[in-house]
Amino acid sequence: MTQDALYISRTNADALIPLDISNEIIQNVPASSAALKMFRQLPNMSVKQKTLPIAASLPKAYFLNGDTAQKKTTNAEWSKLTLTAEEIAVIIPIPEAVLDDASYDIWGALKPQIVEAFGIAIDSAIFFGTDKPDTYPDAIVNAATAAGNVVTVGTGTDIADDIIGENGLMAKVEDSGFRVTGFFADGSMEAKFRSLRDKNNQLLYMPALTSEVPNTLVGRNLIYDETGCVFDNTKALMIAGDFSKAVYSIRQDLTYKVLDQAIIQNTDGTIAYNLAQQDMVALRCVMRIGIQIANPVNRKNKKSKYPFAILKPISD
């Protein structure tokens, strides 16, 4: 008597990936990413691309000289900013023995790992350009450097002066015609901030005492790279900017596919897992998100520089 070969099919695995779990992960990804915590969220994308108008020139108004003076004309122009939904993906191999263990909360273990992995991928791409899709804007650190919005540690009398002083980080953003709304910093900076005080001995840095109250620096939200995986501290230690000029939109389709007969390769082409031979399945998670940074003209600086600036370490 013969017996058909059995395997964990996609149908068998449906119970592992219910819709409510998918929605929960979509909702939690912005909470794990510093960029998405601070950027402005637009309505979800219904198609691959979304366009936004940004100011390219601004109108002017004039006083009239006399009762019969002619009114002058002016114009205003807009350009398009395009968000393109790009894929972020991760594959998680899982031994079948783990799935068979009913007492093991597989989703409890995987959800935070998936969320964290997506957050790291987003932050690394948008801030430092790591694996950045071509349709995304220039990485913030690179664009700020190109615009000259850079302050090297030690420029001022102390780290506070480097950030809030006349020639500091915030001034670079303000000189471009924008207002600093927040900071993103390497985790090593927290120790430097704890003792910062103003001339009246009042704390400039207020650490978060509960999860509901964020860290603040001179009244602006401050987020650290908690994973230690995003910041390249040879290029930047801190990013300050007008985060309202950075926008994102989610193409609401975090999807899963259970692989059961695939071979998973390392980036060098060597085989990492042969799922069939090793009694494993792999959960492939895919999400699509569009991100853009607006750099509109403004009254203060008609040839607008850039809404972000970086604090750079002293080079060797």
C-alpha cells in the first residue's frame, strides 16, 4: 500500500498567518522605525505611485502708489513629488518541529522580530542610504552633507553649543528656512546629553520616564537608534531637522507566503537552507512603502537648502 507524500502546504499554514496578525504588524512597524515615528504619514496608497505638489516659486504682493496705480501681477509654481511604493522583505526559516510544538507561541516570537527588521531596513535606507531603492530620495545624511548642513563635534564650546549654538546644528536648519522639530541620534549620545544644562542650570535634555512621554532636547522630541544597527557613527552622530517635510505612505499589503520546497541562498550564492531536506518551512514577509522628502522654496531662503542637518564626529 502506497502513501502520498505529505508536507506542510500553504493551506495547512493559513492558521499561522491570520489577517489580524498581519494588520497588527503593519500598525507596529511605524512604532519601531525612527523615521516613521517622526515623518508625516499620508493616507495609504491605493496604487504604486502617489504624487504631491510642492512649492517651486512663491507669490509676491505689492503696495500701490496712488489711487490710479496699476496692480502688478505675480505667479506661483509647483513641482511634483512622487512617492513610489517599494518592497521591504524578510524570509524567516522555521523548523517544522517548532511548528508542531503547540506550547510554543510562534507568533509571539516572530512578530517583534519582523517589526524590528522592517524598522531597521527603513531607517538604514532613508537616513544612511543602505540598500536604498532608486526611487527613494537621497539619504538624509548624504543630502545634508551635500547642502553643507554639517557641524563637526567640537565646533562650539561644548556639545550643547554644537547643537543649539549660533553656529550649531539647529542654526544650519534654520538658515535654510526651516524649523527643527526633532532629533534622531546614535545611542552613544545619550550619555553626553544627561548633564546638559542651560545658563540657569536647567536641564536641556529630559529623558523619557515612561513609554508615553518621549525624550526631549530643548523641547523637541529626541529618538535614539535603540537597535545599534542604523547609525554609521563614522558619518553622523545625530540628525536634526524639520521632520514635517518628510512624508511616507504605506501600500497596505503586508503579505505572507509559506515556502516549503525552496532552497534559500546566502548573498554569496551558497545554500543556507534546503527546506525540503531539512524539514523546514520559511515564512516570507513583504511590505510596500513609499517615502519622500520635500525641499520647497520658502520666504527666508528662496533657493532652499535642505530641511535636515547632521552632527559629524571628529575625523581621525
